[in-house]
Amino acid sequence: MSMLREAGVEHIRVDSAGTGDWHVGDDMDRRSRTALVGHGYDHPRHDAKQFTAADFASRDLVVALDRGHEARLSQLAGLAEDPEAAREKIVLLRSYDPAADDDVDVADPYYGDADGFVDVLRQVERACAGLLAALGQQTLRPPL
């Protein structure tokens, strides 16, 4: 959100949801919060929720963090009111990261140490900067 604010973009709403129900209602992992706070982000409590096929109708873009999420979102798109339009909304976040090369999956730091969460934050920041640039050009297809 701070990138959007810094860019003077106020018309974009950002939301977060998982592809499974494992953590519905939970706050973010404490290591995520530590990484965010340590890098200047002030993030309120996060209540995890699950993405559904109906959610495609109210979103212009659906950002997946890895190919597994992308595949699950594509399955959900098949259940949406307009499956083709829903699938076209799905993009991989790191496809906007110039440092991603062929590795377009955001790393999963869950089973590692706190440094992994900082690494993921850096991946997400780079990718979000690229996504914001693409949005500014109205070029939603990834540059890779």
C-alpha cells in the first residue's frame, strides 16, 4: 500500500486471500510482521480469508504468488461466472520482478528462519514496483 501512496495512486484497492482455508481468521505469521515492521511497514492485524470463484467478479486483477497458487486460482476461475475472463485476470507476481529470471515463484519462508521472510519481502517489493509500473502503462501482461 505504501508504494501506491507514494506514487499518488488512490483508486487501486489491494486485498489478500489464500487459496486454501488453513489459516482463515488468523493474523499473519509473527515473522512476517517482524520483517514488515523492521522495514518500515506499519500493518494492522490481518485476518486471513480464502479466495472463492465468486471473488473474480469484483476484481480486475488476481495476483498469484507461485505456480501452485496460479493453478488453484485457474481451477477456481473455471467455476466463476465467466471462466475465460476470470482466468485472464490471473498473473504471477514475480513475473513483474526484473530479478526473477526464470524463478517466478515467491519463495515460501514458512519452514525457514526469519531471514527468509526478509528475502520474501524484498522479492515482493521488487515485483510490486514492476506491477505498479505496468499498471501505470496499463500493460497488465507481465514483461517476462
